[in-house]
Amino acid sequence: MRYAAGILIVVLAGSGAYAADGAAPDPITQIAPIAPIDAAQGLAVRGYDPVAYFADGQARPGSPRIEWRWQGVRWRFTSLAHRRAFEADPARYAPQFGGYCALAVSLGRVAEGDPAQWAVVDGKLFLNNNARAKAAWDEDRSGNIARADRNWPRIPKLARPAGSPGTAR
């Protein structure tokens, strides 16, 4: 039995299953593949302008008249200037973890992101599912971000649609 346990430890250590800091990986409870971007009705960030969090310091609903398609989903903006900023560097403005709840991802699962429960940390946008989740996430932002960064690649995702470059509307 000790021999079998030793082999298991060697196999896990050799597989990269442990984080760089030596911590055991968090269990991933999200089994069913998810869309890479949380986009109910095909709208990212529930139709809110992702640039507004950075430029205006607030969550603002985007206009259906000012949209851009990126990564297979529609993104809305409050102004053409915001859409142009997003077009120039979408990865800078898109929420982390596909816009899913940052706390849930740190726990190895997913939940919808609520555009009203947000924070910009080190130039990155994070959404949480509700005020309680955001409060729990806020208690250890750096630790939760580190855990979510480790977990996000391990959560199964559906394939992105072909031809994902941006298009304006």
C-alpha cells in the first residue's frame, strides 16, 4: 500500500497537477463544458459596456446600436469611442474568466457574472455573481485571483466559433 501511495504522489507531482507554489490543485467541479464567454442571448457582459468600467469607473449598459462581434458574441458600448478602444485591444477590456463569476472560478466551478458586481484590479476587469459573492471575493482578492488563474484553464470549454475576429454593427 505504501508503494502504491508513493507512485500516486510521483505521478501527480510529475503531471504538473500542483501549483507553482506547491499547493495542491483545487478540485474542478464544473464537468460540463461551458462557452468560453458568459453570453446569455449572445451578449457579453449582459450588454454592458466593458470599456466603461475603465474609462468611466462605472457599469453602464451599452447601446444595441453600437455593437461589435468578438469571439463569437456581441459586445455593446455606450459610444463609438468605447467600441474603437475595444476593437483596438479587446483582451485589455474583456472581463477575466470569460465574464463568469471570479469567486466561482476560484472555487473550481462557474456561475454567471453580474455586471453590477465588478472590480478592476491591476488593470483587469473581474465580475462576480452577486453582492455576497463579491464580498467573499473581496476578502482575499489576490488569493482568489491566483486560484481562479490556476482553475480557469482546467474548466472544460466548448470550442470557439470559427472566424472569431471582430465585426462592427
